[in-house]
Amino acid sequence: MNNEYLLRAKEVIPDAKVLIVLASKRAAMLASGKSRPMVRPKNSDKDSYLDIALLEIAEGKLEAEFGKEGDNDILNELEALKKASQAELEPLKKTPGE
């Protein structure tokens, strides 16, 4: 890993966890061929996909986005299931004669 790229990327995204996730996902996209690099690596023979991802982050070509609509789909589904199961149990809670 190119330490210069890492230090530059840390200036853009100081949160290490966010930087790790963003860089690793981008490196995986590059490795799979689903995407092409948005920057020209300085040492194309030595730079890995992770190096290219870090350089893209450092140059502002990538940024992390949070809170996009649809991100909490699984939480919404769980909440809907919880409400549905409570609605099904509601008649069972009533005592006979009510």
C-alpha cells in the first residue's frame, strides 16, 4: 500500500472505518472490472487496486454518502413484521366474554 496515498486520503476522510470501507469497496469494483479508474496512477506497474482507490479518494473523486433513502430497508421490514405479529396476537390477549 502506498503510504503517501493513504495519508492524503486520511486528510479527506479522517474516520478510519469509513475510509477502510470506501477504499475496499472501490478496490473490489476495480479488481472485478466493473469500473475503470478515475485517476491515472503514478506507478502503474506497482500501484494496486487499493492504491488507486486511495488516490481517487485523496483527489476527491470518491466520497462517502450516508443516509440515502432506502438504506434502512431491512429495518423498515423488521418494524413492519413486528407490527404485523403484534396485530395477530392482539385478539389472543382478550379474555373470553369481552
